[in-house]
Amino acid sequence: MVKRFLMTCVWACLCYAGHASDVNVVFRGGKATVKQEVKDSVSVTVEGAHVSIISTYQAHKLTVRLSGDSNDGQVILQTVGKAKMKLDNLNLTSQEGAPLWLKNKKKVELVAVDGTKNTLIIAACNDTVNHKAAVIWAKDKLKFSGKGTLNVLATGDGCKGIRSKDDITIEELTLVVKTTGNNLGEKENPFGGGGMPPFDFNNLTEEQKAHFEEMRKRFEEMMQNGEGFPMMGGFGGFGPPPQRGDSVGEGGGFGGFGGFGPPPMMGDGEGGGMPFGKHKYIGTAKGIKSQKKVIVNSGNVTVTTASAGAEGIEGKEGVVLNGGTVHVSAVDDAINANARIEFNGADVVAISTTNDAVDANLVDFFAGGFGGFFGGGGENQNNDPAIIISGGKVYAWSQTGPPEEGLDCDFSPLEVSGGTVFSVGAGMGDMPSVPTNETAKQATVLLVGINITKDEPIRIYDDKGKLIETVTVPFSLQRSSSIVTCDKFRVGGNYTVKTLNYEKSFSINENFTVVR
């Protein structure tokens, strides 16, 4: 009986070992060795440290284990069915093109094996046609999991961190994505012109300040009443509309707003008080980009970019942050989508040095004219919330000042029903994208004019002097407009916010309250 039991155990172990990794690849410098347990419907070719795996499996999930070190290697995986790639202390650098190039027709799961540290590096992206310009490039769904660490480092110009044509889902693992290269170039801006210069309220004349304040009050009044965005001056002419998803930069723009005066009729075209526009960068060094959705369910995710046009996390069809910790620091938008962005329980810090921290472009302002751009109720006006915050912690910080925002949903609704939020930014006329009494389902305030000093705590106290929230921001910004909420806020409650150079007591009179 004992002998039979032992033989059964050995047989089970052998079967498990064979099925645990259909293909086992070990990198040793300039060479890769392959052990292939399953050969039916799977072919593997090796040239130095460059490995190509082709699988025609459909019902069976192909499993591939990668380990070892190489400074000039690559894995190309072409699959018909699902696949799982186990990263087991893998250190792989590609001198040109994606170290992991996934030509998958169904989902591939990348697993950082428990307790392991894995690093993937791309050094150059010159041949973007034949060697995909990202550390990890996937054709279909891509999932990250495991209880190990995966470092994704893009050092070459035009090199992204992670790129997929379908959904990207992240769970469990510690994922660090860093891009340090520049974009490869810039397409001509159809608007031309000088673009939006850095804005400094203190540099305005007294007359301009008075006009600016008048516009701000009107904007606030209209936002509170749900009327949309007030008109500013006249337009100085239009060119063809930019493409959606372009990165905001310094150049190009409309012919110009006619200053900050009372709202005239469209078409006055009086002059160029406030030109703005968009850059169209070529080969941007973004951190994580999906043509569909980016979803984070758990784990620890850190994303850093360092060049113009380089967003941190971009999901064209949405970003959903359900859990885990997410820290994004980007030159361009930290978190961006041409759709809804949801915060459902993750602890998030999103920082942009030149643009919006969180930017949800749910509405195409240029579809059917400019009426919807100003909240005029045109066909392209969308009443669905562009940003939803239902839980977790959301710190969304834009370092550049007006008109960039911590949370930007471009005149679509912003819904807050739970969690802790502290945004830093400004928006047009000190007014960023804000919720309304209907969409603020948890008591929320807009603190206008708060002065933020780098690394100095911002503290909020209740009416009994009890500290209920502390936030420290890694940069200074005068006259920030900050959206603030937490589960301790109550309608009818009295609170005080204090910084090094600022103190303001306020009452929350309704679901959404502006504090000036």
C-alpha cells in the first residue's frame, strides 16, 4: 500500500512538473537554452538570446517559464489560444525593440513568481515597425499577476513601458514602470500659433485681474446652477480641430480668446487674449498605454515618465482603479482616458508636472461644433459622469497651475460617493471641474485660493479641533483650487484647513460647497 502510494505521488509530481511549464527558457548572457516539454502544436526557435515561440494551441493554455540574465535578448510569443508566462528572476534587456513581444490572439498572463525580482529593459526603439516600441508589447488582452516584483524600464527615445491593443489588468504583484527617453518628434499643429504661455495671476494688470475675477464669479455661478461653461471673449478664428487624445503642450491653438471680459457672442473674433492648443507628439514615451481599458484590482503599481507628451497611465476606453496602491508621476497627464475614469477603492497618488493629474475626456468637444465645448447643451454634451470616485484615497495633483487641474472631466459630471479626495490644481478662473449637489453624494468642498508650500503639511480639523486629515504635497503652488472630501465630512459641519501660510474656517452647507 505504501509503495503504491509513493509511486502515485511520484507519477503525479512528474505529470505536474511536465505540465507546469510547456516551455522553459533560461538566458545566460548571449545565449538562451530551451527545454520543451510539449512539442505538439508548439515550435521554438533560438538565435543567440533571441527566442521565438509559436503555439497553435486553442483549448490548452500554453505555459512558458523565463529565467536568467541577458543584455541582448528578446522573447517573441505568437499564440492562438491563451498563455501564461512565468517570470522567475528574469533580467532581460533588448538593445532594439520589445524584450517581450506578444503576438497574442487571446489573453496572456505575465506572472511574477512569488518572491522573485524581474527586470525588463528596452534600450532603443528605432525600428518601430518590425520591433514594437515598448518594453512589453501585446496585441490582445494582457494580465499581470503574482506576488513577485516586475521592473519595466524604457530608456530609449520613443519607447513606452507597457503597450497593449486590448485591456491591461493588474493584480497582486509589485509593478514598477519607468520611461526616461524623449518622444521621437512632433507633427505640425493644424492651429499654428504660439500656444498657451505659463499663466501667473500676479503678472496680470489690475484691469485684467478685475476682468478675470468677474469671469471667475460668473463661471462659479453657472457651474453651481448647472448651466455649463461661460464664454470668454471672442474667438480669433479657427483651424481644423486637433485629434482627440493629443497631448497638451506649449504650441498651437485657437486664434485666441478675446481676453477675460464679459461674455460676448461667438464669432466676435476680437483678439488673442488667451491662445491655447495641443501638440501631436510622435513616439511618446508613455508609461502604460492600452487601446481599451487599464484595470488595477490589487498590488502595488508605480509609474514614472520624464518627457513631453508622456502620460503615465492611458486607457483609451477607460481606467478603472479598484484596489491596491497606484502612484503615478508624469510630465503629461498622470492618468488619462478618452472615456470614464473610476476610483473604486485604490489608494492613488497622481502627479503631473505640466498638465492635468487626472484627465477624463468623455466628450468630444469638436463633434458637431463648439456648442458642447461650452456646456451649451448641444448634441455632444454628455450627462454621464466622466470621473467617478466611490472609495479609496485619491490624491490628484497638478503642479503647473492654471488652467490645469487635479481632476479634469471637461464639463462632464464628476461624481463623488465615497473615499478620501484631495486634489491640487486650478482650472479656468480658479474653478476646476467640480461635482454638483446631485453628484456629490458625500459632502465635498472646493477650497479656492489655498496656498500650498512644498513638503509642508496641509491639515484639516473639525469644530472640536480634532485632526481629521493631513496631506503633504511635494511642490509649492499659490492659489490652488482643491477638491476635498472624506467620510468624516458632514453637511452642517464646521471645519478648518491650515497650511504654513494659510488658514480658513468653513461650514459645509450643502453636498457641494465652495469655500473662498
